[in-house]
Amino acid sequence: MEKTKTSKKALRSIINDSMQDAISKLDLPKPSKKARKLLSKSSKRLATVFVDMIKRETKKRQKVEKSLTYVEDVLTGKKKDKKEKKEQKHAATKEN
């Protein structure tokens, strides 16, 4: 499993640079201070959204990997199935 952390600051700068490049290719006047400020704010928001999406995807992937390793362990006999554990616990409480 890869451990990579996406920096919000790095992502923001990448988004900001790409938006500025796209705007510079258009036939528009040079952006003013107000336009640059608006671009930086929107790139911050976009970076936040993308970082949250990346975190959710990472958590989902980790959850799937964890469940797959559990299933593999049960199949190989390293761990007991959850149903067996519940039955053993239930049988132990009946004996008492």
C-alpha cells in the first residue's frame, strides 16, 4: 500500500498555475489585481474539494484492502469467521 499525502498548498498552486495558463491563452487583457485575487480564492476552494475527494478515495481503498485481507486470513485459517466467534461467545454465555 502506497503512503502518499497530497498537500493542499501544492495542489492549490498547480490549479492556480493551470488556470492562469488557460486564461493567458485567450485573447483577453492582462488580468488585474482583482482578477488574480479571485483566481487564487477559487483555486483554494478547488484544492480543498479535491483534497477531500482524495481522502475519501484513500479511505475507501484502505477499507476494501482491509476486508480483503480479513477474508484471505479466514480462508487460510489464520482467523475465525465472525459468525463462528459470535456462536462461540453465545455458547459460552449459555454455559454460565
